[in-house]
Amino acid sequence: MTDPAANRGRVPCTIVTGFLGAGKTTLIRHLLENAGGRRIAVVVNEFGDVGIDGEVLKGCGIESCPEENIVELANGCICCTVADDFVPALDQILARGDVDHILIETSGLALPKPLVQAFQWPGVKTRVTVDSVVAVVDGPALAEGRVAQDLEALAAQRAADSSLDHDDPVEEVFGDQVACADLIVLSKADLLDAVARETAEARVARHLGRAVKVVPAERGRVDPAILLGQGLAVEDLIDGRRTAHDDEPEHDHDDFDSFIIDLPPVARPEDLAAKVARAAEACDVLRVKGFAAVEGKPMRLLVQAVGPRVSHHYDRRWAEGEVPGTRLVVIGLKGLDRAAVERMLAA
């Protein structure tokens, strides 16, 4: 299977962006499982120091994307470290010489525009092109009037205190991701009725300055023919897509905190899930993801939470040489009470 970009000697890249917990990794896993003969490489970027999403993908055992084709960048937001991290990752992938398409999963806090603009660089533009930018959005959260769970208390506090910065970093990041997109994937669509879906799509439309198709998805299932091979060369178009951060000389993530919590093995997955939900609700946690060891179980437990919504399942056996343990990445707004979160999870 070929596309115009490949015929010009450049490897097409699809940038998958989206807010924390929207379902980017699930979408990419489905793409890898239904690659249709394409040889795919993946660049996974994490906000924080532990690569959870890369580990999830590496455990898939998918022939079209062997483990060595998955490159993790776990030391910061890709939009801020393009020269130091992303370009070397591209060099590593392209040196293999057997890749048909590259998927780039940004962190939930990344702005896609600076990343796309890096494809304009002379040393990059001759080798790769941006096939399209796909933004994954959380359908149920949007239908409830938020991009993540339970941010009303924060909004009320900001509005009531004139000394606070009234810019909303969460809404701005979400808006920038949508504004750069060529396609919107509305995730968890099976949880939406017609009215909720209309509400969610209206929330997305606020940030779009042009017509962009919204595709509903259940468990990340979208036809790869829709997502791949668009051949848009977005690097030639991106400067015309206006975002909230266009006039900033630099983009940083001072509005967010991230830290890692290590815990002993848990007795029951349900107990850990309940603790995560309580901590998220009490401390305004945006996202929790990681792995847990369960007493008496040979399998690794994958834990994912968006606000107080928590899911978990066993994804694979602990590998030989791995020490089973529980390690969770916690992400929230600046000032997140780490001590309180640790107490609630360790209780």
C-alpha cells in the first residue's frame, strides 16, 4: 500500500494528539492491529519520567510494529524538546530503512503546532511529511461540559479570586489540539446518546476555524483507511491554523504537575481503583496511569484513570527479570497536593 508522500521519497507521519485520557493509545493500538501490511513505527511521548503508554504498546506483540519500532520519549513534552528528542528519534527510526508510516503519540499536554512546524526544518522536510494531525477527544467528558473530569471547583475558585490568572490552561491546551487537527476522533462514543454526542461535537466546534470531520469511535476502533494516507503535508499548512499560544515566544507546562508514586503489591484491583477514584475526586487529579502487582497473580495490572473514572485489566505476565510492583504516574494542575494523594493511595 502506497500514498503520494511515500512516492515522493518521504515517510508519512500521523500525529495523534489529544487531552489526558482521551484514548490516544487505544486508537494507536487498533491501528497497529489493523495495519493492512504497512510497516509502522511509533514515537510515544510522555509527560513525566515513566513511559506507561510505550509499555502498553510494546506488550501488544503486533507483527507490523515490532518492539524495536516503538521509541519512547519520557523526559518532557515533545513540543518543547523537538531538537533534543524528536529529531534523534526520527533519525533512529529512519535508519532502519523499512518503515512505511510513523505514528507520533504526543503527551496529553502537548501542543501539536510546534511539532508540526519542526517538519519545515531543512534536515527534516526532505525525509518525512505530516500526513495528518488527528485529535482524540473524550466524548463523555465533553458531553458533561468539560475536557476532563471535575474542573468546576477550579473554575469557580479562579472566577472568585481576582488575584488568580483567569486563563484556563486545560481549555487552552485542548483548544490548541483541536485547532490543529485534520480529523477529530470522538472517543467512547458508545457511552453517548444522540443529545450527548451533539453537545460534545458542539464543544469541539468552538475551537475549529474550518470544516473538520468528527468520527465517532468505540474502544479506539476507526478504519485505518480514514486515518492513514491522507497525504496532506500539514507542515505546509500549519502556520495558517491559529492557536492560543501563537504569540508566546516559548511554551511551558508551569500550569501542570506530574509525579510518580511507588506502592507495594495490592490485594485486590478493585481496592486500588477505589483509592485512585477517591484521590482524584478529593485532590483534583486529572490523570493517573501505571501498572500494579496483585498479590498471588502472575499478570501485570494496567491501571488508567481520567479524573475519578478508573479502568483496569491484566495486560500481560510479568517478564523474566522484572520485579513486580505498583508504579503510578499522577498528573494534575499546578499545586496538586502530592502528600495528600500519596496518603490516600497508600491507605
